Amino acid sequence: MALIQNYDVTLFEPPCLLGSPRWSSIVKIDADLTDLLPYLNGYLKKRFYDPNTHAIVFKMNGHSVAVRPREIRIGGLADKDEGEKVAKEVINFINDIHEKRDTITPDTTRKEPPKAIEIFKLLPKTNCKKCGQLTCMAFASALAKGDADIEDCPELHGETYRENREKLEALFMG
Ligand code: SF4
């Protein structure tokens, strides 16, 4: 039987007044993933994991995914339809890890994400709010917690900040 049987997706529309192009979602699930998180940490090559707060953050098909015991946050979504589709893919992935957990060595080692201040140094620092956050520092904090995606800052897409974007991506590659 699948670990997650039922889930409920809440999608967050980009704040159009602020110009953010990406949707995000929170997926509430009917299972407790606490015991599965070390298996996800053991399986995934690129991820950030905190065994104290029971949180793991990773990328899946270009989307940021933050998994906590009772909920999953997904960022970098193009629209509502993609939100529903990616939520299903993430649930299937987690159920698959649960199915094959006997073949995975669990890992409880902490793997830290970059600090918000390190991220902030590479942001445009214009506080333009296009990412949906009030300031670049707030965006840096959201990125560090896995609650935002580099893609959410449209200013980083242009040539002006190409080098900064590459450095940010390298930070998140671990
Ligand atoms: S991170 Fe800063 S520059 Fe980028 S969209 Fe947000 S407020 Fe604007």
C-alpha cells in the first residue's frame, strides 16, 4: 500500500501586481514522513537536509521541493496545471522511495543549505518585489529555507546578472 494515499494541493498564484512569473504550492499529505526523510537523504545526490527540523530540500525536474513530515512545498511552477502535475510526480516519487526503502541506506547526516546572507550577496539588491517578497533579503531567507526558487527572481534571468545567477546555482548544487 502506498505511504501517501491522499493529498491536498493548495496553489499560490504569482502576485501579478508584483510581477512574479512563478506559481508555488503547498501539498498537505495524509502520512507522516519523519521516518522516511533519512531514506530520501540517502537516496538523493543533491539535496539539503536538516535532521533536527525534519526537512529536506531538493530539485525535481527544475522545481524546488521542500519536504517536511506533513507537507511538501513546491516552487518554480508555470501555472495551475503544472502545479497539479508536479504535485502528483512528487507524491509518486516519495511513495516509490518508501516502496524501495529496504534497498536504500538511510543517512541522518545534516547537509546545510547556503546561508541567507551568502545568497543575498549575489542578488540584485533592488528590492523590486517581482519575486513576491518585500525585499531581496526576504527572498534570500526564503531560498535558504527551500520556500522559494532562484527562478522566482526575474531580475536574475537577464544578462546583467548572469554571473550572479551561475554562482547562486553553484551554491545550490552543493
Ligand atoms: S530577489 Fe530582489 S531583485 Fe530579485 S525579484 Fe526579489 S526583490 Fe527583485
